[in-house]
Amino acid sequence: MNSILVPIDFSETSENALKYAVSIANYLSFKIILLHVDSMPLMNNEFQDVSYLVNKSREEYLELLKSKALQLKKDNFLTGSVEYFAATGELKTTIEGFISDHNIDYVVMGITGCDSAITQFLLGSNAVALSKDINVPLFIIPKKYHYKPIKKMVYACQLDTKDPIGIAKVKVLNAIFGSSLFVLHVIPNDHFLSKKESDVEFDNEQKLEYIDHQTYVVQYDDVSEAITDFIGTKDIDLVIMEQKDYSFLEKIVHVSETKRLAFKSPIPIITFHN
């Protein structure tokens, strides 16, 4: 059976993300897999039996997860099963390995917004960091967002290169949720499309020829602000963003638009990585 992975740390943010995952699982008839990752304890000579401490902690978490799984089945009439696991290790690496070993289809994680742009840059988010590397779509759920059926989704994409893989993945998501599709290109103020950009837009339209969609090109200097305004104007339920690959030097000067948007978006974002 297809599956949705929900990393759980028992915080309000992760609990809210779990509620969203339950609604998606019910809609798709997927099973839910709960995963708690406990940080690896520091080893020193004061601990004579570190493995015992780790296993004891894992058993306690498994009991909490078992109780949560039973309650989910009872309260939500889930058609799919609810499985649960506890692990010890570095969060990102552990989740990446779990996705590969268990054939996960989607990951759902919460995010807590930060008031300071500096705090966002320094602290980032586990969800945003994970979305850069995993090979499955990841839903990023705002802390206080309550699930609504996905009737309208917007694909916020760049006009830099032709991207048949990205368009193909968007078409699949659109078909799965049966929603209206909007395609949004954000260009800087006072910018005129180059021939290359026009060619990319035309190529995208060709690939979406038989998909009911609307395409918008808007001028904004701040991409995340443009997307946020578009969300409100069109009453969007889900934002689709593609994670790009950058060289080491590009990463030093580049701040991900996904990260910028994730901290301010009032609605869920789904990311995929090519």
C-alpha cells in the first residue's frame, strides 16, 4: 500500500502536520507511518551502558507512538493502516534512509514561522532542509493551518530552463488531487522576457496543452511576496515548488525561495526535487 511518512516530535507543530497527513491519507487511501527520531546521545566515560539508555528511550517512544496510532485509527476511520517506528540518530540522515528503506510516497512535516529574517536564515527548518535532498514530494504545513480539500494549486516556477521532469510531476499531482492548476512565473519589476524565457514559457504551455490550467506572469522584486499575494487573490490551497540544485559557491550566496516562502506562507507547500 502507498504510504505517507510523518516525522513526530510530539510538538504542537508536528501534531498539526499529522492532522493534515490524516486527511490526505483518507483522501488517497494511503497508510500512515509515524517516525520519531531521537538525537544520538553523547558518549563519554561517565556512561557505562549507553546502548541500554538508548533502547530504554526508544521503548518509551514506541509506547507513545503505539497509543497515538491506535487513537488515530479510532478517531478518523482510516482506511489504511498506521505504523510507527522510533530511531536514534541525526534527523535528516535518519529520515532519508527511512524513506529509501520503506518506499515512502510522501512526507508531511510542520514548520514554525520565525519573526526575524536573520533567525530564519540561521536556524532554517528541518522540513526545508530535508526537502532539498529527498527524492519524494514533501508537504510543509504551517503551524496553525487546518486542512482544506486541495481544490486550487499553484506551481511557482522559474523561466530559466526547460524542465520536462518538473512539469510531468506537476501534472501527476494535479491529476491525483483533481484540482484547478495555476502556473505562476515571477519576474523582476521593469523586466522584459528574453527570447530564452519566452521559449521556456511556450514549452511549458505545450506540455500543459491538455491540462485545464491558467498561466500568470507577474512582476515583483520579491518572489515570496508575489506568491503570497497570489495565494490570497486566487484562494489557493497548495503551493508547488521545485527544489533546484546549486553548486557550492551558489549555495553560499543563494537563499532558497522555498525557505523564504515556507516561513511566511499561510497555506501548505509541497516540494519536489529533480
